[in-house]
Amino acid sequence: MPDVDLSFVLLSALTLASIYGLLALGVSIIWSSLGMLNMAHGLTFTVAGYGAALAATLISDSGPVVLAAGMVAGMLSGMFIGAVAFIPLHDKPHFVVRSLIATLALSLLGSQVLLWVFGPNARSLPPLFGTDAVELFGMTLLPDKLGAIGVASGLMLATLWWMKRSRTGLEIRAMMQNPEGAALVGIGLRSTAMAVMAVTGALAGLAAVLLSQTYFVSPFSGTTPLVKGLIVALCGGLGSIPGALLAATLIGTLEAFTGALLGGQYVLMTQFIFVIAVLIVRPRGIAGLLDHTRE
């Protein structure tokens, strides 16, 4: 068994849990409020990465500017996906299947457009949180991981607070609990849907910037994060926000320890085995799936 730096592995686990939590939170909010499984969420991730890279090159390579650019690019991408794949289709028969195909087509088309515009070469982002490690209780804590945990956790808490306290957030929660009832009391479906896509796009944008400190930005860089986000959302219970956050913690920890003990080539294998085991024991996920499929 290889020597394992436990503090490094735990810090990596928290970092991955924070980033996967951002992605899974977006997937869960979209499904529970709009009834749409957004297969273009990975495209939003990629677009945000390129938005951050362009901002770092053309405007400033300071952390706040790069983070803000990634979130704005993700927000705009999410709204575009909502305008193309939700607004025209939400009142059509078999919306779940139609939207699944539409978002998948957008993802494939968008990746090819990015490949045509930017080429196949990967891009990197500058250090967002400095380069000086922090020493704490004899442990060396890397700034990129500490920054990712702090920023991701802060935005997730802010999002949950906004959904609980703001008028638009209350409208989204009403749609999550009872879409038909929300429509009857005058909640605008289209405006609320665009708010959902904007917020979840910003979450994916932040995840893209934070993860791109470790992985490069490329036209297909959103594929693996999309798979991870879906894995976490399914494991936690599709549509359950607490379940998504708990599953993100479990899967991030599993990935960190698998990579440290067995090697990175076994990460996806162990994650799928874990998810299958969870769904066998709890078919609706850790916190339970929605009990009905929207028509």
C-alpha cells in the first residue's frame, strides 16, 4: 500500500465534494423545478471555462475577475439553453424526453462549435488564490484547494439562502413542490425557468473555474464533470438538494481515497460501483427521488 498523506487526501476530498456539490445542486434544482434533465450542463461548464480563460487573457488574471467571468459565462450559457431547450418545449407532450434530446443535441453541437472556434489545444487558468501554502497544525494546505472549498461552500450557502428568502427563490421552491399549483397562483413559468437556468449556470460556471485550476479547459472538458454531476445527483436522489450535497461529500471522499490508494484509473469504476450499490439498497437514492415523472 502506498504512503498516503492523510491531510492532503482529506483536503482533496473536501475540494472535490465542494465542486461536485455545485454541479449536482444545479442538476437537482433544474430537475425538481423544471422537470428537465439537462444534458447540456457540461456544455455550460465548458463555456464558463473558456469565458474565464478569455477574461484572464484579455482583461485581468486576478482571481476575482476570472471567477466572475466564469460565473457570468455560465449564467449566459444556462439562459441560452433554457431559451432553446425549455421555453419552446415545456408545454409539448413527452417534455422529459424531448428536453433530454434537445439538451444532448445542444451539448454535442456546442462542443463542436467550441472546437471550431478555439481549436483542440487545451488552455490553463492562472492561480486564483495565490501560490503560498498555509501551514496549520503541522499540515501543508494548498491555497487552490482551500480557496475552492471556501468559495464553493459560500456560493452554495448563498444560493440556498436566496432560494429561501427571495421572492424569485420562493417561486422556484413552489415550482419544486407543486408545478401545477405554482402556475395556478400566478407564478410565471418562463421567467422562473430562466432564473433557474441563470442560477444553475452560474453554479456550473464557478465549478468550471475551480476545477480548471487542476484540469485544463478544452472543447470537451465538460463531459466528465457532467457525468460526475449526474452520478452525484442520482446517488443523492434526483431532485433532492440535501441528498445531492450529502452524495457529493461521499463521492468526493471516495474519489480522493481511490486516487491516493489505487490510482486515478480506478476512480470512475469505484464511483459507479458505489452508485449501483446505493441504488440497489435505495432505488430512489439516498434522500429519495421524485415520486412522479412530469408529463
